[in-house]
Amino acid sequence: MNVHRRAPLPTGPAIGKLVVAENVLTPTRAALQASSGDHRPHEGLVLWLGRTVGTVTLVLAVAAPPTLSGPGRVHVDERAVGAVARAARAHHLGVVAQVHSHPGADTRHSEGDDQLVLMPFEGMFSLVVADYGRGWITGENGPGLHQFQQGQWVQLVQPDALIVVPPLVSVAQ
């Protein structure tokens, strides 16, 4: 399935990096894949929580708000996003990225994706994971990585903008 776009999706380099704690990936994938109805998969959505320091976005936790979804759509209402933002602030974090799934292999933002992200801010990241969340979340064949730049969503052309930090960092001696 290809996403619906009438206007071309701008592409370009990331401004900064998206640094994600590895422990966020498994619950992200589980929440995306848990979205289903009518005995078939639906698109899913989660919000990543963390902090932005300069041009580096640090992701430390994930929240899965209630959504309205179908095989080709997912929507979260502003009250649910507000509840997630309040819960994040209780931990001195904020909503720093959105992750949602698409039915097929096309991980570009659709025009609906561009318009439906609630409260996008300069430098915000948005990831699109293929195959209802069963696609790769990291790496060369990973998600469609997008960033809000100068008032529009840009598909990032460099997969190394996303860095995953393991829970235990080995130190060579």
C-alpha cells in the first residue's frame, strides 16, 4: 500500500539527532501491534517522552494513549494527548516524538499524517513503522523518519539521525 500524497514530501537532513533508550523499543512495538479490531490489524500510535537538549532529542519512555483506528488510519484526540503530556511532566519529561504504523511497506508521511500530528513543534520527530508495527524500528530498512522543520514535515534522508542507546554500555580496556 502506498500512502496518499498529492504534494511531494520534502526530503532533507535531520537537524540534530534522535537518541532513544533501547528499553523504549519493545513497548513501542508491542503497543503498535496491539492495535486491532474486527479481527484484523489496525494502525497504531504511541508518543515518545523525553527531553530536548539543544538539537538532541532524548527519548526515555513511551506512552500509548487510547486511539480510534482502522486498517488505514489512526487518530488520537487532543484530550488524550493532554493526559499524556501531564503524565510526562510529572516525570519532568515532555512529548518529544510520535510513532505510528502503516499497513504496508510505505513509511512516508501521508498528507493526513502531516496535518494530524497534534501540536508539532520545530525539531519534533515523527516515525512511521511498516506493516502495522511489525517493520523495523531502527536501521537502514527502519522506519520512515520525519522531522518538523520550518513549519513543514520533512522526510529525513539519513538513517543515522536515530541512535539507540543500550541499557548497558560496554567499556573496552
